[in-house]
Amino acid sequence: MQTYDFIIVGSGSAGSVVAERLSASGRFSVLVLEAGGSDRRFYVQMPLGYGKTFFDPAVNWNYKTEPDPGLAGNVDHWPRGKLLGGSSSINAMVWIRGAREDFDAWAAAGNPGWGFDDLLPVFKALEDNQAGADQWRGVGGPLHITDCSTAVHPLTKRYLAAANQAGLPFNPDFNGACQEGVGIYQITTKNGRRMSAARAFLRPAMKRKNLRVEINALATRILFEGKRAVGVEYLQNGETKTARAGREIILSGGSINSPQLLQLSGVGPSALLGALGIAMVHANENVGANLQDHVGINYTFRGKLPTLNQILRPWWGKLMVGMQYMLMRSGPLSLSMNNAGGFFRTDPTLSRPNMQLYFQAFSTVIPKSGERPILTPDPWPGFSIGLSNCRPSSRGEIMIRSANPRDYPKIGANAFSTEVDVVEMLAAVKFVRKIAAMPAMAEIIVEEVLPGPSITSDADLIQDFRKRSGTVYHPVSTCRMGPDAARAVVDPRLRVHGIAGLRVIDASIFPDNITGNTNAASIMTGWKGAELVLEDQK
């Protein structure tokens, strides 16, 4: 059994950053345990290749939720990255920090150091933004962020104009002074390749002698001496192995794997663990509870002008964009499917936006069986305007179903389980139709394909979004942070309440969800969390 100063479980968006920061000084030995394999795969590195990784078990956990009453009984597909870089290696790469008010609310809930003014220097330090430095953006950091404003599909300009006509201002930077409005999304790429947390942080750190990364190493149990975490048991190549941590164990498995490993190790809801015969180390009813996620839907239209469908569907178009990507690292394959988007309020009395928009210059009404149909769009000019809620009030949970670490946990998403979430989404889908009805869009629309013109009443619209909505892959808060051990899993320094030598540093610690995509805040949490660890070393 080998001993390291720190053991990090998970090499995802936060774990890769923690590994880089803790190993940077050379003072500490660090072991990273990654359940998946290498990120050196073509479809991982090619930005639009995430259509191929969406169901690929070689790089994806492919979780499923329980049948969800709020989604008309549907079982939702939850992709999560199972490789170096975690979900940052298979996501849509949109770089959104979240609203000032989100983080200020974290601090106001008793988490000092987590307000927006505390975190802005962290965001700026880790960024290398192609758009240049200003009071909001950083340059020179490890993570390159691409300005896509000159590369998006021409139809994007019509979407922006229609949204302006519907009352939303143009916003040149959603990570700037405010979020409200519509604009072009910044994405985490560099020179046409995905800039995952592994590429930005972990790969450079792996050149250091004091950092060891073990892949295909599934952590099965945290080892304790009394109430102190001292080691990790893991499976690798059919063997059970153990490693000890002289200083701390850090869980960075994300919002599904971190609570799962805590529960498997005897830290979690007492009745659940007792029923499964797991020896209790420390009872905490919040482990796996308080699950929050953003839920989204697309409205799809048939247009009069060419969209990406006409390029990405035929063999000659695939060949053309493939050559463009291979030779120039440019074109549609170098971008996210979400060229543009925005943020709006369903109620003008709200203090900040509660809905996010996405514009996609292609459509996928006729999906190909067994793969996400990004590269096989419809045979007619189509495009989609999507949206998702930003701060839903519905809460779910993630709980293990057995003591076997190979068994996937039970995910109860509980979407649209509150009336306020239903009312907000109803207002939001009506606003999407308002954008489509504006002159800049209406003049090039042949018909609304989904849900279609027959869906008009409130009851029908609600039934439609229950049937067609699904996760937009932002689960958080299952090990939430807070000062009160009766209501949280970790304290404001990310130490697990009631346990020594153990922290959680990933999106599961978010006290509440943020306004927008969660990857930027997850990476920030890795950086901030590592700072806290280093400050606490005697």
C-alpha cells in the first residue's frame, strides 16, 4: 500500500484543477484515481464530436433516472464523463460563470469567501479569454476560451435580431457586467480542439514527478480510522487495491459519484445505509439529497433558408466539413451546437433572469437510433430555439440501491414537481414562440414542427413540455455546502461535516444551482477548493 499526501477521487472539471494546484508547489505527493480511461480520443478532442460520445460507454457513465412523473413518466438519459477531464471532455463547452446574485446568495447563506467579488479573481486567474482582458475577463490563465462571434452560422444573426424585436437587448458578454439579453456563446476550445479541464490543467501537471494518475481505477470505499478518512479502496484491472492519504482525501467525482461513494463508505442517510447493511461511520441525511438540475426543451422550425442540415446531412457535406476541420481546425465541427443563446425573465419583477435560451442552426426531429443526432440532422432546412430553467425549486435525490459500488445509484430527478416551476416554464415556452413570431424570424419560417401549431392551450403546452423536456446536464447540490451540519454535507471550507481529513470539491457542493451552464463554476470550485486545502496545510 502506497501513501500520498493527497488522494483525489475523480479527474473531472474540478478534480483536474485540484490535482494541478496541489501538485504545483512540488511540496506534496498527489494521487488521482479516475474510474474511466484516457481522453486521447478523436471525438473527445473534436468539439462537435460530443454527439458521438453522448451514448458511448467507453467515455460515458450513461446514467438513467427513475421514471419521472414530472416528465410524463419518462426515463431521462444523464450522460456523465467517464474519462480524464470528466464531463468537461464530453460537454457542449459553453462558458457561463453564473450571475453575481447566485454567488452572493451562497455567501449570504453562511459561506464566507464564496460571494461574487471573492470569486471573480478566481475566474479571471484560470481564464485565457480570446476576447481579451477587461474588468470581467482574464487572459494568460490555463483555460483558453474562444470568442465565436465571427464563426457562427449566418442564421444566428436573424435569431439575435428577432430576440431584440421581442424585447431582449444584445449582450456582447454573458460573463460581463450582467447576463440578461441575447448574444453569442463563448466556448472552451483552442485552435479548434476541445479545451477540457484535463487538457488545460491535468495534462500539464502529469509531467510532474509528485503527481500520479491512475486510470480505470474505480473508487469503491473510503477507509476510516474512527472519524478520520485515511485511505481509499479501489478496483483496477480486476484487483482490489488501497492507497493511504497522509493529509486529506478529496472527492471530485461530481454530483452523482461523490454522494454515491460517501454512502458506500458509511457517510449518509442512516435508514438507507442500515437497510443495505453498510456500517455507519457518520449519519448525514443530506448526502445525496437536495438534487437540483436544469431542465430544457427545444422548439423546432422548418425554414426557407439553408441551415446546417444541408451541410451536415449529405455525405459530400460531411466530407467537406471533415476536410475543413482536419486541414484548418475550423468550420461547424470546431464549434458547439449552441451558437448563441441568452437569458431572460419570465416575470419583470424578478431581480435577475430565470431562463436560459439556446439557438441551434440545425434540427433533429428525425433522430437516428442509438446516437445523438448532431451529425445526422433532418433532410429539410430546420433550426431550434431551446430553453432551460435556471433556478428551479424542484428537488430530487441520488441514493445508492445496493452496497455494490458497480451498481448505479437511483436518480430521482423529480422535475417540475413544484407549481412555480411549471408556471415559469409555461411562460418561457410562450416567449420562445414570441421570438419566432418576430419579423426577423417569421419571414423565414415555413412552419413550427415541434410541438406544432395545434398545441396552443396552457394545458396542452404543459403536457408537451412534460413529455419532451429533459436534463440539460447540470446536476448539483447533492453534497451541498453550508455552515449547519444538520442541513449541509460540507462546511464553507468544503470539509465534510463530522469527518476529519475528507473534503468534497466539485459541483455537488453548490448550495443552489446557478444561472447558466455549470462547467465554469465547477472548474472555479476546483481552483477555490484547492486554495482552501493549501491554506489549511500546517
